[in-house]
Amino acid sequence: MFSKKFRRAYLVTSALTVMSLAGCADGGAGAGGALQVSGSTTVAPVAADAAEALKADGLDITVATQGGSAGGISQLASGQIDIAMSSKPLAKEDKAANPDTDFLTTQIGADAVGVIVTKQVADAGVKNLTAAQVRGLFEGKITNWSEVGGPDLDVFVYDKEPGRGTREVLDKYLYGEEKAPPPPKSGNFAIVGGNLETRNKLESTPGAVAPLSTSFVEGRDGLAAVTLDGIEPSPENIASGKYPMSRPLYLFTNGKPEGSAKEFINYVLTSKGQKLMTKHGYLTLKNIGK
């Protein structure tokens, strides 16, 4: 697995400001000259560190996480931001809904979504789950961990909001191209937003399970990522695509980036920028052979 030295509370840094985003003045910087970057909470730690590094070059950059990947794509299409962060590929539906937007995709690395359980559940025997078992958990058909070899403890599911990259990766693993069923009507099921919120809910709820970027549980002693169909989310399995919930990480722009947007993206692709991917537990482009 990845290094345990990367995670810090980036929401309290000045580099990551969750705010109402003003309309952009041009393709390279938003209102007031600041470059506006928004979207995926998975990509945000890398973007925040890149923004901090580029301050020395005089760049004014704000990084927000409103609405996750889907929110970033929507804000980019409406001209509110310059760069959208995404932990999911651009879908045909995104293009169809925004025909006037010239989406340009830049992959910056790769990540894995894990099915995360509490240490109590893992230590009691739940170390691997099949796709059928994960479906049973998230559809509310498996309600006690003893049904999958774990403790006599009620299951509490925290699922991600529709449109989040993490949610789409999970749905694809479980249902392929079919539409996921509606959420179960259960008091033990709740919808959550970003990665930090998800992790906090997992750590505070006995018997909890949720989809979450595996990098967000490194060094968290109370949480564990189960293997899926016997495959662990190791760097090798993520790079090869063998792990079933591997995913690319992206930056999107409306057309070819210019000015500070170009400088920002180019920095993330440099060796210094790619080290930020490693710092935050993700795979670099070199790691995945790109």
C-alpha cells in the first residue's frame, strides 16, 4: 500500500478555500485575476498543494470542492471556474448536457476506490467481499455483518451522492452499464458528500461501510479496505487495472488551457507536481505507464 506520510487536514489551509465561485473573466483566470479550480475532493489535496507551490510565481489560485466531480464539470461548463477536478471520466451525458463546452481532458494520475469497513468488522473476519456481497450490503439486503462472516453487528451504509466520482466507480463495479437501483428505505442508510465527511462518518459509526478513496484511510487505524473478489487495491493492481475499482484522476478545461490555467496544469505534470500525487497516496502517470 501507499506511504502513510501524506495525509493532512488541507481544509484548514489557505490554499483550499470552499467558497461561492464568481464567474470567470477569461479562459485563464477568474474574476479578480484568481484562477478558479473546483470539483473532486479526491483531486483537491494535490491541487491545493500545487496552488501553494505556485504562489511563489505570483499565481493567485483558489481550490474548492463544491459538488465533487459532477459539480466541477457543471461549474466549468457554466463559466464559473477555469479548471474542473474530476475522479471520473467525462461521460457522454456530460457532453450532451453541455454541447457548447469544448471539454479538454488531462489525466494527472490514478487512484482506487475501496469498500471501507471499521477495524472492528475487519478484525472479526470481514477481510474480503465479493461483488454480490457488496451489492447486498448497499441494497440493504445484508443487514448484519454476521451474514458475511463478521461480528453480530448491524450494518450501516454510507453511500456517496449521485454524480460523485467515487459513487460512479462503485456503481460500475456492481452494475456495469445497468442503472443502479434506488437507495433502500432503511434507517441504516445515509448519503454523504466528500471524502473527509465520509471518513468521519465511518470512524464514528460502529458497523459502518462506505466507498472511499483508499488513500484517505492510509494511517487510519480504525478503518480497513477489504479486498474485492480476492484482489487488493495495491499499486500494482491499480496500475494494471486488475483491481476492479481503479480509476483515473483528471483536470478538465474548456478548450486548450491558456495563461495561469496552462501554468497550473503544466506544473502538476512536472516531476515536482507528480510528487504531490505520491505524497497524497495516488499513482503518478509514470506508475501507470503513461
